[in-house]
Amino acid sequence: MKVTIAEPEVLITTVATAAEIIDEGIFNFGKNGISLIAADRAMVAVIDLLISKDAFEVYEVNEEREVGINMTNFLSLLKRARGSDKISLELIENRLILTIHNTTKRRFSVPLLQLSKEDIPPIEQLEFKASVTLKPEILEDAIKDAGVITDAVTFYATKDYFKISAEGDVSQTELELREGDEGLLDLHVEEDSKAKYPLDYLEKIIKASKISDEVSLKFAQDYPARIDFKYEGKARISMILAPRVSE
């Protein structure tokens, strides 16, 4: 197994975003690309990502392989790459060899972990009533605005508009988008939906906006949300986030 990517930022940002949620993970090297799905220890969020084989300059995977890795260690090595470097990953016995090459070649050995697969909630069975697609910077600004006020953010969607709001003891903020607004790329709502989500997890997943062309939010009334960041058919970083239900 050997893969090489010429855009290190895609791999680095994908792993960095996942590392915000989980400490260890099992990467699956399959025929369609490299994928990972794992829940955080608190079972509040599930990270689900795919780096398509189309993102790689070389993608030689003859059979599906699962590789357990410490996320912090792996990320620290990936960050040694610069923008013009290429990154290669090669599986040799019980080690993942990471090579950063440009005018020179630098090799790192990544120890593999024996990790057991987690019982992940069946996220493919979730049924959402509202779907919103935005430019990533719109969501990023709304989350940053909310962060100076409180620790949770509310999504509200109708057939006519989408709102992101947050309310603290003394201040509040609201962003509203309607069809035709430049930042709103798509809005599809089967029934009015409103749900509140913890801000700290949204602040973690928003790091994926660095490589994303668009972000989609899918949710329903007091229901988990699915947040998908996509990059030109090369990568997808998703998070399923549990709602914060008021008592």
C-alpha cells in the first residue's frame, strides 16, 4: 500500500479537524480513498471523513487495510510538510512510513495501534427535515459571533429563510439568510426545524472550512445535525452532533 498527495493541506486539515474530536482513530484505506468514522469519548459527536482517491497523485491500494493511529502524533508529523511538499504514506509491516519530499526526502515512522472498532450509532438512518448549504465563511462568522455571547447556537430553518442565533444573559446575535442572498447556496425544508447545539464542537469542526468550497447543514426539530464540509470532490469532512435539548 502506497499513496502520495501533492496538496498536503488537504490531508493536514482533514486529520487536524478529526484530532479536535478524537484522540485515536482507525483509518480505512479502501478502493475509493481513505476514510475514518469515530465518536468522541462523550458520545456527543461522530466524525466521518473521506479523502477521495482522486485527491492523490498516486493511490496504490491493492486490498483494503485498516490502520490504527494516535491522532496527535500523526498530525505533528504531517505538519512538518510545507505547501509545495508532497506527502507519501506507505505501510511496511507494523509501521506507517510517512515521507515528505520536495528537493529532499524526510521519512518518519508512525507506530500503529491495535484499536478495537467502536459501536457507532447508525448515522445513515438519521432523517433530516431541513437542509441548508452555505459558503463556509458565513457559518464561520456566525459561530465566532456566538462565541462572544454564550456556549450554544440555535439553527432555525423554514421554507423562506435560515437563521443562526445565540442568546446570553445580556447580549444576543442573529444571522438571517433568505433565498437569493449570496451566502446561501441552497435551502430545502420539509418542515420548520429548530435545534440548539453546543458551540465548542462547532468551533472544532469549523476548522475544516480552510479547504472547503461549501458547507451543508442538515437537521430537524431538537434533533442531531449533520455538518458536511466538501472540497471539489477531493475530500469530505462531516460531523454528526447531538442537540442540546432544553429541560
